[in-house]
Amino acid sequence: MPLSFSIDWGIKALPSALLFLLGLALMASTASIRRSYRAAWPVVAVALVMIGFVIFNVLLHGLGWRPLDRPAHILLFLVVAACFSLPLRMRVVWIGFSLGAIVLGAAAVVQAYALGIDRPHGLNGGPSASIELATVLLGLSTMALVQFLAHGTPRRERWLHLLAMGCAMYGALLTQSRGPLLAFAPVFLLLVLLHGRRCGHWRSSLLLVGAVFVVAGTVTFGMRGEMVERFQAIAPEVTRFDHRLATHGAVIERLEMWRTAARAFGEHPLVGIGVGQFDAYTRKEIAAGRSHAAIERYNQPHNEYLEAAATGGVPGLLALLAVFLVPLYYFGRRVLDADDEVALPAAVGAGVIVLYMLCALTDAVFYRVMTQSFYFFTVLGLALRLAWLRHAETRRASAA
């Protein structure tokens, strides 16, 4: 499934469609599946809140049908999540995710070195999708990391997950996307430390952290000089930013977009300017001389929190925070569970959420279908998985 989010061919809809139909059938016919939804009600509820909010906002502003694409995809994965409440062999599922990471990482390598593409964008979305590719790759790397650390992972599978983690991280590095790469560093550290706390393997955990950071630093500074230049450009661009004299530059343009989005929120705090209307608002502000023309080409402010606040007002911002924080609490309560079947999906869910929360500071992570689909597929699916495991354990205890 994660691989299908990242390709641009029509066949990518087939896995989602099949799982959607299967999910509907399971919800209608299986009482245990419905119990899983009830057990995971906090996560299900915030997904429904986001769906309801977008529909309300679109109707309120009279925006037509096109902005309803986002709630439609959330609803799709809310139903697909039922498939995680089956007695799956999760080792096979994790292997599939790691194989997808290897394919996408290899695609980035081919684009960078064989096709000469400066910032690889994967198989979906064109040149503007580099940030989204990096986010998905690092999400897959999070999954591979958790499985690599797991005590019960067989040796061959452990090497596969290590390869997947390396391919995904290197592919993300090739995209030169600073936001996701910076966001992944604390996520990586958090997951390794959680593993050390849960299993008591502090020495090996710290050695892994040191080794990965040394390798990542060597690759960054030794093989991708342009990446270093992009990081070095951050401070000078921030220092010379002046909205009246804004010039071209990724950081400067972001700062100007953030200033414009904050103004939109200040002017429309209750209902926002309307979902997907940031570009129209920006053009008006440029025409009025309140924003610089350098940001005219952008459709979103490259900050999910400001995007939610500007387009949806306070309700939009609260809905976004709920979509992050409620599932994070749900998974966070289970990351130290003694049972790997519970702790590993919880760690993956928490890691993906924290990654997205940090990426959202510099990009609109739910603006594109690729990253939005990956988030809701992972978070809703793993939430239902944990709910199913809880009921399975209860049934075993009752039978005993």
C-alpha cells in the first residue's frame, strides 16, 4: 500500500479499492471488527472530526466538490483500517513495507545518478513532490527501524529491515528536503531510546545512535555537498528576511508565506478563508501590496499548522491538533508494553505521528494525497490493530 501511494499510474487505485471493499464487508459481517472500531474510538473519532470539519468548511464557503478530496481519502482509509483487525502475519506485513522502502529509495538513486535529476521526486507528483517523497521514505524508515530493533526479528529479516532503513534514509537525503531530514533525527533518537528503556539494551542502543549519526554525517558532508549548502543557507536567509524586500529563496519565501497565513488567520479567526483558498488569498494580498510577489506560485504556506489556522480558523487548527495528539496519546500508552505484538505497532504509530508533527512545521503534510494517505493508512490501521489485539487477549483470557 505505501508503494501505491507513491506511484503515478492508474493501477495504484486498485489495492486501495480492493481493501476498501474488503473493509466494508468486514465491518458489515464481523462483530469483532466492529468491536475493534469501538475500542479504538478516540482515533476513529478524530478522523471523523476532520472529515466533518472539511465538509462543513467547504459548504460554508461554497467551494464546490473539489476540496472534498481530502475527507474522501480519510474516509477511504478509515474503512481500509478494518483489514488490520484480521489475524495478519505482521512479520510479512513489515517485510512488505521494507521492500517498498527499498524500491522507493532505489528510484531516488536512479533519478539522482542515472537521470541527473537534482532533487529526486520518486514515481508520483513530479518535481514538486520531493518533500513528500522524503516524508514517506522516512516514515517507512521508521517502520524498518522498529523492526530492526525488535528482539524477536529473525536475523535475515533484521538485515532486510536494515537495508530498507538505509535505502529510505539515503533516498530522503538525495531529495535535499531539509524539513523531513531534520524532523527524522529526533524521531530516530526517540525510538532507539524507547527500545533501550523497554528492553534494557542501553549500550547497543547508544552505539546504534552513534553509528547512524556518524554515517549520516559522513554521507551528507562527503557525498552530497549541495545538501550542506542548503543547510548553510538557512541562517543567512533568516537574517536578511524583510517582507518589503523579499527575494527568492526557500527559507525567505516560507517566512513570507507564514506571515501571510498568520494575517489570514488574524482576519478570519472563526471560519478561516476556506479550505484550499490560500493561493487565492495570497494573490489578493500581493495585488494590495501586503505580500511579496515571490510567493505567488505557492498553493499552501508550507506549514500545516498555519495552513489549518488560515483556511479553517480556530476550528481547523483544533481539528489538526486532535488528529496528531489523540492518536499519539493512544499509541504512547502502549509503546512500553511487554508484548512485542502490541509495543512494535505502537512504536511505529507514535514515530510516524511525531515525524509528521515536526514535518508540519515546514510543509503542509496533508496537502498532497501521497503524504496524507500514508499518514491515515498507517495511523488508523495500527490503531485498529492494537484494538483487535486487546480483544484477542481478552478472549484468550476468558477461554483459559
